[in-house]
Amino acid sequence: MNPFQVIKKPLITEKTSLGKDENNMVAFVVDRAATKIEIKQAVEKFFKAEVKGVNTVTVAGKRKRFGKREGKRSNWKKAYVTLKEGSTVDFFEV
């Protein structure tokens, strides 16, 4: 898989902000077909950071009602990437 297709966007929440400060961990929304190895290679290529480990979670889409009809949001995958000491990822570079 092309590294540009693996990482879709960074996931910035309270939980991921605490993880970044305490455990040197960052989170990304990734393609559902991406493997841990592909995620690791993409992060190392784009952010020039050394990756210690990758954990992935497939999040089930919520069921929502649209008037009388019921629908379902798409499933998506997120990756928690732990970085080695001294490595950083800056999402908001100038």
C-alpha cells in the first residue's frame, strides 16, 4: 500500500494529548486495510521519527437515524504509535 494512503489524518483528542505528554504516543486515523508494519513505515517516512511500537483499533460505526430511516456510519481504524525516546512528531509545523 502507498504510504500516502496509509495515514489519513492525526487524531487529536484529550486522551491522545495526555498520551503524547506522558508516554510519547501519538494517534492517527488510518486506512482500514493498513497493517502495523505499513503504519510504522509511513510514520517513519513522513515525520522522520523512530517508532517503538504500533497498536491498532477498529472502531465500529454508530447507528444513526435519519427521520424514519436508520443508517450506519462507516467503520474506521485508528493507530496508537509509540515513539522512541527523543523522537517527536509535530502536526502543526510552520
